[in-house]
Amino acid sequence: MHQVTQPAILYFGTPVVLISTVNEDASFNLAPMSSAWWLGQRCVLGLAVVSKTTQNLIRTGQCVLNLPSDAMAEQVDRIARTTGSDPVPEGKARRGYRFVADKFETAGLTPIPSLTVQAPRAMECPVQLEAELEEVHPIADKDTAWRGRSVALHVKIRKVHAATEILMDGVSDRIDPDKWRPLIMSFQHFYGLAPGRVHGSELAKIPEAAYRA
């Protein structure tokens, strides 16, 4: 049986991303989000226009996408309702957000230098993706209720850092999906992936190298 329903949000489950950017005063911002998807060496980020992360990324053209493991949910949750904007935007204030100047410290994470961008990496995250902004696209521009509220930021990955323990044995340029345990956000709750594969994959027969440009 199915029935027509109208959920307020449609977050069916995507990996959590901690986006690090550089503020106007050269300090660092760190923001958790989960509206992200990858295609090849590029990623699209869905963010609010009023977000400090959005403003920093558009201004500097750079960021790092830090991917936490499912063991890092508590650290991510420490900055879940924080913002780098002061004063706190009205919409976030209504939802209980508070201003935090040093979100790396609040989360208990360590900023370390990147190789190609000014934004720092989060040392504890098993995957760190240095990225540069390529395009900005408005979202829901034809919807008067949502116009001007959200944007899709298209970034290109410039450098990938991966913890040694999640790499495939004997292969230095492949993440092992049996070792990588991403933190997943589904309808505002944290989840991890169950161990083991549920079914064989026809696509897995294609070598990953075939997807390189």
C-alpha cells in the first residue's frame, strides 16, 4: 500500500560533509551539511544563501569537503546548530542556532593546511577533498516562496586526501567501499552503512579508471 504524503523535507539519506572555508578575517569556518552529490571529479553542494559557508565559498572560490566516518557523529553534532554568521540570520535563530567563532575547536577537530586551497582540512576526517568553485546556480528560482533562498554550488575537486586504512589493499588510488564507513544523514538523523554488500553489482565490473576524463 502507498498513500499520498507531504513530508516537509526529503532528505532520504546522503553522506554528511563538513565544509571548511576561510572567513573575511582569515579565521576558519566549519559547517556540517548533507545536500551534496558527486559526479566524476566534481561535486554539487546545496546551501542556503545566508549561510556563512556559502558567502565564504563564493567570495574566495575555495573550500575543503571533509567527510567524517560514522564514528564521528558526536563531533559533527556539536556544531549542528551553530553558525559562523554574527548576527545569527533570522531563519536560523528561529531554529535555535547560535553563533560560534571557532567551530573547529567546538567540534574537537584539528585544522591542518591544504595543498591547493587556503581553506584547512579537518585532520580527523578520513576523506578530505580540496575544491574550487566553478559555477553558482539558483535553486527554485521560479518558486516565489523559495526564490533567493538556496543555491547549488558546483565545485571541482583539486586534491583528494584519504586515510591509509580505507584504501584498497595494494591499490593506492582506490577507496575500498568495504573499509569506508561514511556518516549518513537521513531525515535529520545520523546513520552508518551496514557491513557487507547486499547484492552483487553489474556496474562494479567496470574498472574505476574507465571514468577518468
